[in-house]
Amino acid sequence: MTQLKTGLTRLVLIPSDGGRFEVSVNGKQIYSKLQSGRFPEYSEIEKYLK
């Protein structure tokens, strides 16, 4: 988050259940913990934020 603080205009956290952790950028899902079985590395998310 500290790397993005100047470019980030909105962050929404949506509570869920069942071990779900999904990341979407501009309405498009870019990562799913349910599909991968693990939390993402920052580099996997970073490439979509530029």
C-alpha cells in the first residue's frame, strides 16, 4: 500500500467467507485465492496497477 498511496484513488474491501480472497482492478478479477490455493505475491498484483 505504501508504494501505491499516491496513485490509489479508491480501495474497497468486501467481507466474505469460506477462505475467499479475490483481487479485482477496474471491475476485472485478477487474482483468486480459491483458485490458486494461496495468497498472491505483491508482484502478481503490481503489474495490473500500472
